Amino acid sequence: MMKAYNEIPKDPWYQNWKHSIEFIADTTAFFDKQVQKHGNIFRCQLFGFDYMRAQDADVTAILYKNSQDMVSTQGGWQPVFDGLFPNGLLMKDGKSHIVHRRIMQQAFNKKAMLVYFDCIKTWSNELALDLEKKQTVDFFPYIKQKTLDLALSMFLGFDTKNKLSTQVAKAFVDVVGATISIVRKPILNNKYHRGVKGRAHLKSIFLTLVKQRRENSSEDLVSFLCEATDEGGLSFSDEQIVDHIIFTMMAAHDTTASSLTSLMIQITQHSKWQDALILEAKQFTNISYEQLSDMHVADIVYKETLRVMPPIVTVPRVINVETNIHGFKIPAGTRTGINIYGNHHDERYWDNPYQFDPTRFERTDEKRHPYSYIPFGGGVHKCIGLYLATMEVKLIIQAIFSRLDVQRVQPDALIKYAKVPIMHPKNKFELRFNKLKR
Ligand code: HEM
């Protein structure tokens, strides 16, 4: 006999006001606390909505497999992206998502990847030279700016030194910042208002760019999307391309900046892994696309970084069809989420889950569940930029660690983290880069 939805344990109503605040302050601690109080399945109130959370990989599997369109991704992300990123891939379900994703996939095929490879390789070498010159940087804001510059040139073909690039970067930061504003109405230049204005600005600049690329094709994401068709010959309109570009840039640059910062956090704490990265990087001077798969140390260090510190700790969904989860009857329309960070730290699937140990990716771990490692998500919405992100990080590792080593400026300082919208240090995280003695 299934139990009723309102029997799912939750805090008393007068504590609901705290949930959104605690979720923003420390998302994973908030979920851990709820699990401790109520067990694996609980309800909470986030940003004015009632949520059911079931924190384990079996439920993740049900939500990702999404048989018979049981789950809506668009509905899940709507409160976050509405008015800001309205038509990106995560704001589409079912047939419309499949059609758009198939066309988009053309911008991530081998031909496109080779173009991105050349662009990232040149940029990574410049990045390493800049770090060698600057020596000390507050790493997260530094790499965020740099990866945005990369996105501007690789996706839009912009010269990052011109005025338009500065305007785009500023508008972009405003749109992303607005995704976590609690007030969702554009009032008196508040965060959300700045985001909406930023989006309008980006849209007008990118529409002009799409028209230019339709006339004179180049080698960037915009051109690839102008040319992309599915098997039936379907292609995107100008407006659709603009929406996909804005969304893809958002999905691409913050996540990569977050994961690189986390990698630096881990290897400055576990120096034997930095030594191993240096040794490997020196073997791949003038690396080719094919050689990327031989960067074994970079591969396992990055995988483990994404396990311990996934850039996106949770993703939202809405349940479309009444269903049974852990013996409770879950009605259609229920909001829920997938607990990426939780699955990555669950003792049911990992030995010593809080320990940074890249060698676990060299072993076949008996305890592992098909959905216990999901930094790039799963199912039909699994990250389209997975290979691009990995290529970018490997090229950056190669460029930096073939020339430099890195230390924390304040090795004993406690790092505090923001976990939404993406994982990053809240306070200064200064790194010093030193030229390697050959
Ligand atoms: C470390 C880097 C990255 C991480 C951890 C990451 C993570 C994710 C996750 C978890 C999702 C699924 C969200 C959900 O299911 O609700 C996703 C989707 C997506 N990602 Fe990434 N991502 C990264 C880099 C990138 C890059 C470099 C790009 C583009 C060039 C990109 C573009 C996208 C897009 C377009 C989607 C939506 C796919 C769809 O709905 O079909 N991501 N990403």
C-alpha cells in the first residue's frame, strides 16, 4: 500500500522560510541536515515551491531514464532560467529537445572539435605565459574572466580586446548573476532587472552576428550553428541560434572555471598529484588532438576533482506522471531534484568518499552504481560539452604544468564555498605560480 505524499517527512511549516537561505548559504550542508533529520526522502520549501527530495542513485536512475516522459527538465529549470535563458536545451523536453539537440550536436562533431582544439591550445599557452608573468592571482575570478574570453573568441569569433567584447562580458555576468535572485521581478535595477537587460543586450548583438555569419561563414560556434541541419534537413532560425549561443556560453564557461579552480584546490593540497601532472605535462610538448587520450594522470585527477567538487551540485526536475518513490505516491507536478554531490559522497557507492583519491578511477569499484558518478548529468540531457570541457582542461593542464608549479599563498587559510549556481570559493583563493627548474 503506497503512502500519501503528505506523509513524506518535513520540517514544521514555520521553519520553511529558512530553507532557501540555508540552500543558498551551503546547499550540500542543507541537504545533509535534512537527510539527518528526516531520512532519505523528505520535503522542503525552496524559493516558494514545495520540493520532494529522494537522495539516492536509484531515484536518480528513475529520473534520468525518464521513461514515457515521466519527468520534465524544462519545468525543473523554469524558475531558475525563466526570462533569462528561455530557449536553451535544458528548457526543452521530449520531441522539441531531441530535434534541437540533434542539430546542436553538429557544433560538437570532430570537425568542430578540431577547430576548438587549435583555439584552446593557443589560448592555454597564452594563459600559462600570463600566469608566469603575473605570478600571483586570485584564481577563481581570474580564470572566470579568462574562460569567458576564450568563449568569446572560440564561440563568437570575437577579438577579446575590443569594446564589444567588454560589453558582452558585462551583460553576460549580469544574466548569470540574475539566475539566483530571490526576487524574480525586474524592479528598480535589481539583480533580476539587470539580468533581463543584459539578455536583451546580448540578443541584439548576437542577432547582428548571426546575420553576418550567414553571409560570411567563419570557424566558430555561431557559424557551425548557422550551417547545422538534422538528417531531415531541418535547421535553426536566427532567433533559435541566438538563444542556443547565450545558453551554451553560460553552460560552458562558469562550469569550466569552477572545475579548474577545484582542481587547483585539490593539487595544492595533495602535492604528489601536482608532481605527477608536471611529469606528464612535460612529456607532451606541442600536444596533438589524438594525444589527449594519453594524458592519463590529467584524466584521473580531473575525474576525481569532479567527483569531490562537482561544479553543479544538484539539478531540478518536475515529475509529470503520478509515480511511486520509496513507497510514497508522488503526484504529477511535484518538484524534485537530482543530488549530484550527494551521490558522489555516498558511502553506499564509494569507499572514503571525502578522500581525494584519483586512483579510484583506475579500479573497478564493486560498490559503484551506474548513477553514482554524474558530474555531467545523465539521460538525454547529459552535458553536450563533456568532451569539450575535458579537452579544455587537459590543454590548460599541459600548458601550465609543463612550465610552472603552483602553491597557495596562504596554505592554512580556510576556504569557504558557494555551491549554487556553481561551486566556487567565496573568499580569496590566491595562488602563486613559479617557473619550473628544468
Ligand atoms: C566541467 C564542465 C561542465 C560541467 C560539470 C557540466 C555539467 C552539466 C550538467 C550536470 C548538465 C545537465 C543538467 C541537467 O541535467 O539538468 C549539463 C548540460 C549541458 N551542458 Fe554542460 N557542463 C560542463 C561544461 C559544458 C561545456 C563546455 C558546454 C558547452 C560547450 C556545456 C553545455 C551544456 C549544454 C548545452 C547542456 C544542456 C544539454 C541538454 O539539455 O541536452 N557544458 N552540463
